[in-house]
Amino acid sequence: MSETLPGAVATPSALRRHKPVAPVRAARDAKRTEASILAAATEEFARHGLGGARVDRIALRARSNKRMLYYYFGSKDALFLAVLENAYAGIRRAEEGLNLLNTDPVDGVRRLIEFTWQFFANHPEFLALLNSENLHEARHLKRSRQIRGMNSPLIETLAVLLRRGQRSGEFRSKVDPLQLYISIAGLSYFYLSNSHTLSTVFGRDLFSAPQRKARLEHMVALVLGYLTLPG
Amino acid sequence: MSETLPGAVATPSALRRHKPVAPVRAARDAKRTEASILAAATEEFARHGLGGARVDRIALRARSNKRMLYYYFGSKDALFLAVLENAYAGIRRAEEGLNLLNTDPVDGVRRLIEFTWQFFANHPEFLALLNSENLHEARHLKRSRQIRGMNSPLIETLAVLLRRGQRSGEFRSKVDPLQLYISIAGLSYFYLSNSHTLSTVFGRDLFSAPQRKARLEHMVALVLGYLTLPG
Amino acid sequence: MSETLPGAVATPSALRRHKPVAPVRAARDAKRTEASILAAATEEFARHGLGGARVDRIALRARSNKRMLYYYFGSKDALFLAVLENAYAGIRRAEEGLNLLNTDPVDGVRRLIEFTWQFFANHPEFLALLNSENLHEARHLKRSRQIRGMNSPLIETLAVLLRRGQRSGEFRSKVDPLQLYISIAGLSYFYLSNSHTLSTVFGRDLFSAPQRKARLEHMVALVLGYLTLPG
Amino acid sequence: MSETLPGAVATPSALRRHKPVAPVRAARDAKRTEASILAAATEEFARHGLGGARVDRIALRARSNKRMLYYYFGSKDALFLAVLENAYAGIRRAEEGLNLLNTDPVDGVRRLIEFTWQFFANHPEFLALLNSENLHEARHLKRSRQIRGMNSPLIETLAVLLRRGQRSGEFRSKVDPLQLYISIAGLSYFYLSNSHTLSTVFGRDLFSAPQRKARLEHMVALVLGYLTLPG
DNA sequence: TATGAATGAGAATTCATTCAT
DNA sequence: TATGAATGAATTCTCATTCAT
């Protein structure tokens, strides 16, 4: 469940430390401006969606200027794509931090579920951005060379774990790793992304810690209950 | 998997029934106007989200006029709520059409999964509307007497099936029906709602018929594999 | 030299007289609004060119609202085209008021020159609009069904006069009516349209009444001196 | 018709000549920068007018940078004036290349017409700039010491030719050289500057070589037909 | 019940210009 | 001399909503 917390904006804290030598200054300010716009945009898009996001608010929150937003990103849509790319970069970086290839298969799958749950829980903006992008039929992503086809490494990890578990007789066979990965993601995603309507309709506060703990346990039980063979 | 096709336009007013006599003509037109606005709004909100939806387009698509929209619904937000309520009414009506209480537990769960998948697949606008509402933290739904706490009957159905399956020794015990229901919904929801980004990122067309068939099979196997006990 | 003064906006004075009966009101206001926007736009575009014209100023000058401008005309460019079409309609209407077909050829040509001069002098906005449109390579006009190929009736008039003058031995032969028409227009146009730079560079006030009178005389002498044969 | 190709970029600084020694390199680059900005501005202003011209595009096209533009010229308006002055310098230089004082009057007038036509045809940007400046009521030119009252030498040339022709009995008397000069310029100017609208409205391609040839012949016939006396 | 006209506030985007280095 | 970064004020255009009839 170690999740290296990538944050939407590539480690602004690393930049803040102090102002080192002179000539570096200009470049650093530019980067900082760009990064702060990206961070502000991430929050704004996540909170209001693409259509509801306001360029003015982004500039304000970035303590920058609307003009700079266009200077660095070109348009609202281009900025949205940059935000998406940054978000994907964040989860990929976190995924790379996981190392499950040498773990026990059962334990590996459990940790993979936990990681996914934790990442989604810690990054509600990621879910919101994906929802927005799907509303727009992934038209931004389709244009992105950076992301198109940028498969998650977790699928390969899962494939390895499944193979190892099958060989040892612990896991059932004929499980498609991609389908299982989508299931694992979906089990967390839906609960977290739709908590507001679910809580309202069911009259249960799904945000509470006990409920969340129960959810994680249920998901682990569900997936492992399916995968593992008796005996 | 019978799903009575509620359609977005299912005119809630039709349920209220009044004035079936003389001045029918005008009243009918009024209902028709209201219904066509609701239908147009459903499509617009589903396609563009709340922030991206345009009142003008709704009036145009309804072959009506903006003023009427305000006359019948009061505001864009109120119209959005009406659309949501109508959508929930639609799924509830469909759910009521299912009768699984007397089926074999295994079969009942399978059919419940199939129903959910089918409904979501046939009603992408429902998923889109829920996403929008969650983006807005369910603030419309929370105001709706009609929906707040309007639990799905499927949860009770599922509880019955689980109990029967447990008693017969087919199903494992200690399964929370709500958690399981959320899982079943999430397995379908995520796949369908996020198909655009998933297809783009994984380079596989998740919309294709074979892929969808495989998905349904996987979900059934997953849930029943978890629930059913060996022997 | 009678020139029925078409005015850029179809006789607003006719509309102002008084507010007659009730039901006519709405329609009339709409027309009035549209007309006042057109008039204001004519002045703005003539004074500042297409690029320099300001939509805000047009709305202000029309005592209307920016939104109305878009409501009636759709865009700044479409408004510019409407202004152009209206201006062309104005000159065509004025041209139709001339009736030179039965005049003496010499007199007819003289009056045609005088008419052209007078119209251009009374309608500096027409010259300015044409200059703007030429700067933009007539891209608006090319899209206009109303104007494309809407030949001036004066060319046919000129052709008739030339033929009659040639037959009577007064005029030289082999004169292309279109070339001559362009020359007559150009002689007035350049003087009036470029008065500011010409006056500045030559240090002579070409706007003064005597200078203008001299100009008209010169043009008549030039054209008739060319056309008429000795004897 | 020799026209010494002044070119918009003719670097007025080149006339000033200084520092032809050691630090030449930097100085040369400076001149080159200034000249390339001037050239780029000429094209931009000619193409889009003063209001439609963009400082960014000028800097880009000059392969320089916006700051330099302000460094050398001070403001957009001042740059426009510099462009105008450069353009006038261009035509004056070309006019000085003509030497018609000793030619036969008829031939001299013909060549003067041809020169004017040719220069305008080769320098559409000059016409466009003059149109812009007239739109702005010559406010830039009026401020320019360099140009105010900088009469064209052609007027004096024309006066000489007219006098010689009158004395020899070839030309009619009482012809104002300035009026005639304006006529000659106007005959070319209007045709060339308004080709786009004229071609569109008349449905004839006035840009074609045969049409242009016919135009030049018509203008020469018109002016000489007017000037020359029979016998 | 229906509709065309109207509007003010605000939306994204662009502009000429200046600052810091 | 040169340049990238920055900005405030505009600019075109749009939005949800209301008025008058």
C-alpha cells in the first residue's frame, strides 16, 4: 500500500526549497508558473468538469495571470489534456513504485487491490478527470501520443501473479488479466466515484472510515474468493 | 433480462393522471411539450454534463422554446433534477419488472448481474447523468424527496437470494448484500462508463460485441466464483 | 444629379413617425432594432475598418445590446456582410433613379459622371467599406448571393449612350463600356477616398468647395474630351 | 517603365552610413533586425490594415522579437508611420529614376501613365497602406516631417510636358497638372486596389493579363485622347 | 400556453505593451 | 542588443434568464 504520492504537479515542494544561483532563476520561475497553473487546473477541472471549469478561477488559484495560461498551454482544451497527461503520469509513477513480482500470489493480488483502492481514495481528482474525459469520449486522450496505448504495468504484474498462482495450484485457470484488472479497478472506482449518489440513495454514509474499511475487505474477499481454489 | 425500456421521456406526469376529458387537446399538448423538453434535456445533460449543457440546445431539440422550459421546470438546475428523477424512475420501473424472489439462488444472482449490465448498456445516459451528479456531490439528489433514500429493491432481492443460498449451503455466509450490490453495479458501470479511456489506453476496443460478451461472462464467473462454495 | 439619397439604413425616419396600433408594435421594434444596429455598424465599419471596428461601440451607438447584434446577425463578419449588402442596395437604388436612356449622349455621359461623383461624395462610408472589403480580398462579397454578379445598371446605360453617340458621329468608336465605367468611378473614387493623404502630401486642401468643383469639371472635360470627336 | 525596385525593406538606415569598421558585426545585425522588422510590418499592415495587424505576427515574421520592435520603433503606430515613410521613399526613388523631361510630350505622358500603372501593380502593399492611412484620415502622415508636403516630382514633370505639348500645338491648353496627375493615378489605383470587389460584382477576372493589358491601353487612350488636339 | 425580443453578467481568448535579466 | 515572461485591459462571443405580448 506504499503509494509514493505523486501529486498532480510534479513535486512543487522540491522546487520551493530555496532560490539557488542567479542564472537558474528565470528558468525556474517559468517552470514554477507552469506548474502552479497545472496544479490549479487539475483542481478546477476535477471539481467542475471541463465545461464547468473557469479559466479565470484557474489563473486566480495559480496566483498567475489568465494570459500565462494561454502562453504556456494554448487553450483550455490543451490545458485539460496537459492535466490528464500529468494525472496519468502520476498514477504510472505510483504503479512503478509497487514491486509485486516476487511476492506470494495471494499476497500480491491483495496488495494490488489495496494499492488501487488507496490510490483512487487519495486521488479523487484522478477519478473526476477520467469521468470528464469519458464524457467527452476520450477525445483529448486520443490526441495524446504520450498516453495512447500507455498500458498500465499492473496488468503485466497481474498476469505474472495469475500464472504463478495457477502453477502452484492456488488460483483457478483461464482468467484474463485485463478483465480482472478492470474488475479490480471498477470495484474501487465505482464506490469512490459514486459515493455521493450512493450514500444519498441508500441512506448510508459510504465515506465513513468503517464503511471504507468494510469495502476494502469485501473487495479483497470477492476477488480472492473467486481466484483461489479450495484445498 | 427483461427490461421494460423506460426511455428517458417516460413522462412522470403520465403517472399522475388528471383531466382525461374535454380540454384534452391542450392538456395533451402541454404534457407532450413537457415530455419532449425532458427527453431533450436528458440527452443534452448526458452528452455534455451539467456545465456543458445548453438551455438553447435543449429547447431546440425539444422543438419547443426556451420560455417553456422555464415555465415547466423553473431553472436549468431544477430541470437537471427532473431529468435525474426521471432516470431513477426509469431504472426502478425496470427493476420492478424483474422477479427473482422465487428463482434458484445461483440463477437469481446470475440474472441480477445480467440485468444490471444490460440496463447500463442500454442506458448510457443514466451512467452519464450519475457521473454529473456525483461531480456535483449529489446536491440535486439530496434535495429530492422523491429519490432520497429510495433504495433499490434489488438489494432486498439480493439479500433474499443470499439468505436462501446460504441456507441451502450453496453460498458462502457473511456477505453484505449492499456491498455485493455495489460490486455488481460497479463491475458493469466502470467498464461501460470508462470504455472510451480504457479502450484508448489499452489499445483494445472494449465496445466490440465479443469483448462485451467476454465481460459479462467474466463478471458472472467472478461473482458466482466468490459466492458459491465447493461441493 | 438627383440622387435619391438611399442612406445606409432603409429610411429610419419613416419608422419614427409614431407608434401606430398595438399588434404591429413587436414586429416594428424588431425591425427598428435591426435597422439601428445596421446603421451603427455601417458607421463603425466605415470609420475604423473591419479590424478596427468594435462590437461594443456598435451596440452602444445603436442604443441596443451587444447580444442583439449576435441575435440578428450572428457574428461580426456576418454583420459586416449585411452592411456591405445594404450599401450596395443603396447605390443600386440610387442608380435606378437615374434615367439617362433617352438623353442626349453627351449630356447623358456628363450626368453619369456627375451622379457618380455626387454619390461617392455623399457616401464616404461606401468608399470606406469598399476599401475594407478589398483589403480582405472581397471574401465577404464572394459569399453573398445577393451581390455576386449584381452588375451596375449604369454599365448598360453607358453602353447605350456610347452606341448612340457613335451612331450620331459625336463619339469615338471602340470604347469598352466597362473600362470607361471603371474610369469614371476611379476618377471620383481616388480623389475622394484618398483626399487625406493627397491633401497632406500636396499641401492643398482637396476638400474645399472650389477644389471639388474644379475636380468635377476636370473629370467631365477629361472623359468628354476623350469621347467626343472634333467637328 | 524602368522602376528601380525600391522594395519595402530598403533600410533607410542604409542611407545614413556610419561605423563601417571594427564592431561592424553587431551594428550590422542591428540594422538587419530593424530592416527585417520594417519589412515584416509592411507586409502585415498591408495585408491586415492598421487595426487588423498584429504585433506578434510582425515579430514572428521578422524572425525577431516583440521587444525589439518596441526598442527600434517605440509603438505600433510609430511603426506604421515608419512603414509609410519607407513606402513613400520607395516610390519617390522610383520616380526619380524616370527621366521624361526631354522626351516627346506625347511619349512622355504615355510613359508616365505606364510607370504609374506598373509601380502600383508591382506594389500592391503601397496601395493598401495608403488606404489604411486614409481610413485614419492621414493622422500619421500629418505628423511626419519627412513626408508632409513632399510633392511628387512627377507633377512638375507633367507640368513641363504639358507646357511643351501646348506650345507645340499637340496638347490642349488649360490643363491643371495636379488634377491630371491625380486622374492618372486614380485610373490605375482604383482598378488595382478594387480589383477584388470589381471582379466579384462584374463577374470578370480583372486580374488576368489580357484584362490588365486592355486596362493600360484604355487609360493611355483616355488621357491622350483628351490631351491631344486634332490636326 | 406559447413565442420572439431583450439583457447583463460572464465566457474564452487576444492585444499592445513592459519587466527582468 | 536581445529575449522569455508577465500583465491588465480589451475583444468577440455566449449564457441563463426574463419581458412583453
